Amino acid sequence: MKKVLIANRGEIAVRIIRACRELGLRSVAVYSEADRAALHVRLADEAYPIGPAPAVESYLRIERIIAVAQQAGADAIHPGYGFLSERAPFARACEQAGIIFVGPPAEAIERMGSKIEAKRLAAAHDVPVVPGYDGDDQSPERLMAEAERIGFPLLIKASAGGGGKGMRVVRDGAAFAAALEGAQREAKAAFGDDAVLLEKLIERPRHVEIQVLADAHGNVIYLGERECSIQRRHQKIIEESPSVALTPELRARMGEAAVRVARAVGYRNAGTVEFVLDPDGNFYFLEMNTRLQVEHPVTEFVTGLDLVQLQLRVAMGEPLPVSQAEIALRGHAIEARIYAEDPVTLLPSIGRVAVFAPPEGPGIRNDAGVASGDEVTVNYDPMLAKLIVHAPSRAAAIARLQRALDEYAVLGVTTNIPLLQAIVAHPAFAAGATTTDFLETHAIADALRAQTNLPDVVAVAAALADLSAAAPASDPWARLWRAGGAEARREYRWGDQRVVLWTAQLDEQTWRVRSAERQYTARLIARRGSALALALDGEQHLVHLTRDVDGALLLAYRGRAYRLTAVAGLSVDALAAVAAGMTGHLSLAAPMPGTIVKVLVEPGARVEANQPLIVLEAMKMEHTIIAPHSGVVEAVSYGVGALVNGGATLIELAAEEPPTGSA
């Protein structure tokens, strides 16, 4: 093996490129039109285009990727995770082309790719499975009958799925038909297969997975566990190793069960066997992921092994360099996934990453797929990066993660960093009470939704930035001191809040800044790139700052991002325009760019509050637009299959007329 094509994008492509470089292997990147200037393209030794932005026309095109590998003279292909990583036809196409597939045999992918087949195989090898239905009869009538036999609540799962797609929790029979239809539709779109299985829902479980590694010489080992219980929309967002719920004896039993599954399927390379762990310590097989996992870095931290390099070495035919007896877990590691999405609504965010400044320091690792200036598009998963920390104990790892999240700065797109901060600061997380319903049980989003005040340091930094209006746009702080003089009034809007400050320059680097509540002496200490160090009454702070294209100020402080706009005085004409805009009905807009997959109402229909109106698919997930109140649908702007921009009006909803004689 001398040259490896990476059939992927984003942070995992970057991760594999770096592993190849350390092994002396040349790397070949592929990219869609949307990724022409992406980080993985910039880092690879060679890069080739493979098609338009949609994944089905680029990263999922087997014949095109094989052709590029042959053109580039690559003798191996690493699929990463997602896309083609668990597609048996891709592994076979590599084999037929004489290219090494860095992963398991196609037969293993095929058998484990079906959750139904995998569950049957696990049960046949004395591995506990969740009670349910995995039969071939997929008729709605049979599935409904089986659901009633299993009992509610239950889980509908796409047989060919992963990442939470094609999965629905159903708590009563009345909701089953609609949930089944949604799961099948999502599964068909994501995996080309709408087969599902039903499982009894185990309430408040932990999600624990075992990392396995197998070579071509009959050696199969497990590398401890990862707990991945903190999830949103059935997708993991925080993972850690080891799990506080596992004793050495339970770890050994789960590890040995995972090895039995791997041996039974003739596995080779890295893989993960996933289990659900109930409150009584009973574990049940969920599925096997026949690829590298997103959360593999936590295993690398606690074992000291490089899983990507081991994948490549196993693919070259080398035996595993360690035995089971040599595996020991050292310290504690936690991974937090950084997504471009709203921390409360979880809706994805797209746009240009104006500033990307991840934290640094001992025991901190950043696996990133973007850098400052890169674009986040609607075409792919919204994960930007992974933050991984390692420390001697879990308590120390949590403290390190909190510090790192506080120092994380991302501007230009909305991120889930505030959600991650709220999770790791919660007493239940510190206590290790991490179950799959953690976010709902502790109402994390509700706490974030509560209005908070703009930090004084952010408002002061914005005011100082605006005082430098005469400075070049490329360096707004270059002549900041020259903009002083008499006391100046500044007013800013942040969401619904307005902040008024008065500033007066005292010397070249110092200002008096006062608000209605208090007064500060603000001193500019230093600026490097977007990072600004300043002191308020002697206490130092670090703020990242840049300007948006419309002139608004984007600021990042202690892990949170703020967008401030200067407020101009309202004229009579402006007030009249606001009044004229009150139409008496609502225009329901698309929360992000996407594709209309279902229209549930017609013009003239009367709807109730919270009634689903339209289903929008964006970033591989479905989002339902609901009626905020009862009323009558005046217009439906788009049909099924339409591509819409964020902010596009989807539904015109007239408010219901109040009863006659009401106030």
C-alpha cells in the first residue's frame, strides 16, 4: 500500500489524511462542487472532483470514485464513516478493481448492514437481544399487529439505517401508522431500503458500545467501551470512555459478546458492537457498525492506540500488534461533537464560518473539518468538529472539557456549544447519571431557552470596535485610539434586548464606559487576528470579534456567540412602515433550506394549533412545520419535491376570527 484514496469529506477525511502521512502513505482526496476549497482538499497530496454537491451525485457514486482511484493510481480506499462506508457493493467494487478496501469483507458488511440479520446472528451466538419483531413481512397490517403484540412504548428502526435516521419512538397505537410512514420514508431516502424492525422500548437505558479490532490472521480483540448515552434525535453528541456503569466483570462479558459477534460474521478491521444497558445492568445487542466510529478518539486516548493507523496496517495484511491481555484503559476521555445547529431548536445552520478558533492545551484534541473562511452548506451533515479531552479521572476530564468549551470560538454560523456547556455543567452529568433521555429528563433546552442578559464585556467590546470606524475594514483595531474624544453614545440590539453605552477615551488604550447600571474602566490589552484581550476594571477577558457582511458585529465569549447591530433612531416613516406590516395573518417560513417531502394541508383547510402542515427535509433529517395557532390555510406555496431557500414562505395562515361579541 502506497497511496490511499479517502472516499469521504469533513473531519474524518482530514483525520485519515494525517494518519496516512504519518505512515508514509500518499493521500488522495475527492470532492464535490460544494467542497472544492474544503479543508480535506487543501490538506491531501492529490484531489479530484467527483460531481455536483448532492451526495447521491458525488460521494455516493461508486463507479466515479473507483474510476478516480484508478486514475490516481491509488491502491487502497478508506471509506471513513457515513456515505459508502457500510455499503457492501462498494467493498465488492474495490475488490473487483484490485483496490484494497480499508474495512471489513463485503459479506460482513452485508450481514451486519441489516439490523434484522444482525439481530438474528447475535441471538444465535448467545448474545442477548431486545424483544421485538424482525420478520420479512413488512406490510402495515403485520407491523401493526406485531406492535400490539410487543406492546407500547416501542421503537421503529430502519433495518439498513444508522445515525438516528428512520427511527421513531411510538408510545401508543394511535400514533403508530404515522410514525411508521415517516420512518419508512426517511429510511428509503437515506438508505434506499424502507424495511424496518420493531423493538420493545427500554426506558431510560444507557447506550454502551464495544470497539473491536480483527486482523486477517484470526486475532479479534476488544478495546474497552464507550458510553454514548447523551443523544439528540437518536444521534450521539457526547461520548466517553470508560463508562461509569460498567464493572470490570460486566466490561469483560460485554467485550466477549462483541468478539463473538465479530467472529461469527468473519469480521476484519475496526468495528463497533452497540448495546443498550438497562437500569438493572442487563445488556442487549443493538447492531454492529462495520466501520470506524465518529467517537473513536476517546478509545484512542484511553488505550494509547491509533485506530486509523491500525485500520491501514490490518488492511495491508499485518497482524494486530497487541493482544487482549495487553489492553488497559488509562484515565478518562470525553468527546463533544460541535455541530452547526441551534442549541435549542436543533435546526441546522448554514453559511460562512467567519472565525473558527478551537481551544488548545494539555489533554485536548480537536478533530476539525473546517477552518475560518470555510462554508457550511445544506448538503451534508452539520458536524463541524469534535472536541476530545483526556485526564487522569472523570472529574478532571469534565473540568477540562468545561474549560475547553468556554474557550471555543465559532462565528458566522450558529453552534450547539451552549447546549454542550449546559450538559457538562449539570449535576446529573457529573454524577454519571447519563441515560439516553438525559436532555428531556433534565429539560436542558428549556433552561437554554430562558432569556439571558448580554454580558457587559461583549457590549463593551462592540462599542470599542465601533469607535474604530475610521480604521481599515481588514484591521478594525489598528487605529482604535484615534477614535476617542468626547463622550459618545452607542446603542446596540441583541435579539430583543437593547443596550446603551456612553464611552470616553482616557488614553491611547483606555476608555471610560458606562451604562445605566454601572461604569467601567476598559483597557485594550492586545489583539491577534480575531482575538481581542481587554480588561474591565482590571479583570482580563478574551473575546473573538469580526464583522458580518451587513456590518453587524459577531462576537464570541466563553463559548457563546453574539450578533450585535447598531441601533439607529426610529423616524416617523419607519414606525409607519412597521405598522403597515401587520397583516392579521402569518406567513410560515422554511427554517432552513431544504426539500419539501410532504404537504399535509390544502388551501381552504381549517387547522388546529400544533397541527402538522408540511414536512421539510434538510441535512438528511426531517423537520415538521406546525400551525402556531388555529386558523384557515390561505395558500400553500410549494409542492412535494420542491427545493426551498431558508426563509421562503411555505404556508399563508389566516388567524381564526374571534367569536361575535368577543372583546
